[in-house]
Amino acid sequence: MRPGGDQIIPRPTTVWVRPNNPFSNLDHSVLRSTELLIERIKKFSATVQHVSPAQDARASAVLIPLFNGESGPELVFTRRSQDLTNHKGEISFPGGRLDGGESALDAALREAHEEIDLDPRSVEIVGQLTPLNTYVSKSHIVPIVGFLKDKPSLHARNAEVDRVFTVPLADLVRMDTYVEEQWGEPPNQFRFHFFHLDDETIWGATGRMLYQIISIGLAD
């Protein structure tokens, strides 16, 4: 297993770890083709149904920036500041809460500009993944996938972000990278997707989105 950096993962006492990598015997060629991946995300996005946030949930959105790298599609990630109240030091996609009257798309583009200086005019919207809810911050997140025609030159623009980096999508299905864990015992059992990199660990809501993108790409 790759080191995964120094992030502290708050694992409970009871943890079940999947003994095998579900991506190991699959054809990964789509994860090396930006064109094919975008085609599959667009097809999937057409089936996603609009779900309104629960009454106590915070309406939020993230942008999943995708571009064509040397090894195929690459994704842009951020590391959240240690000074934040929730999810400090975790790996995420740029995003945040919707302002009054704002759409999920508008919020995702605005947050990406504010956090990593990504020009909204450089983003071609590909589609949307399935909205998800977080347990800690009680957010209802709409993931928007955007294609960047050129490799971005990005930097942390505000105090919410410590680092901006990119990872080839195919690199995330390596045998030494992905692990599925289930925390707790039924009926209070939760499934988590971990991606251990050389210097960071992706998990939580971002891990769930990433797992969905990979699953869309690898679907028959």
C-alpha cells in the first residue's frame, strides 16, 4: 500500500477491509482515454435525477475539473486548510455552499475561481454526478464535471486551500492505491472508499465521487 501522507483518519473500533481490489480484473483502457470517459460521463449525466436537499441540509456544489494529461484524463484536487472547522486537511474538489439564488453550476464555477483561480470561461461542462449527502457538515453536494481544454496552471487563491495538485485517473485504480472499508456494525454501518497516494489520502465525500467516476468509466 502506498504511504498516503500524514492525514489522520478517524477510524472507529470496528472496521472491515475489503480483501480484494474490485478494479483489478477490469479493462482500464477507458480511464486512459479522455474522449471515451467524457462520452460515458455525459451518457450517465443524462440519467441523473434532480434531488432537492433535505430541509436541514446545506445546498452545496463542487467542480470536478478534468483535463487530458500525458496518461489520459487527470483530475484536479485541493487539500483543505487545517484552520477550517470541518474536514480540515482533507482532499477535496473545489466547491462550497450555494449563495442565495445561485444554481449548483454557478456555485461550482464561482468556488473554483475563488479557491484555485480557475477561469470559468475555460471550463466546458461535461455533466453531473449523483448528488450526495455528507454526515459531518450535513451538506447536500451536487458534483459538476468540467473539462479543461488545456492543462491548468493553478494555485491556492484563498485561506481555505493549502495545496492544489492533479492525479491521472488510471493511477487511482492501481493495486496499491484503492481500498474499500466499512465502518461500524449493522444497521449503523458506513462504506468508505480510500485512495492512498504517495503523499495524500483521498476519502470521504471526495472518495465517493471519485469511485463513481471510475465506475462510470469502467461500466460495460
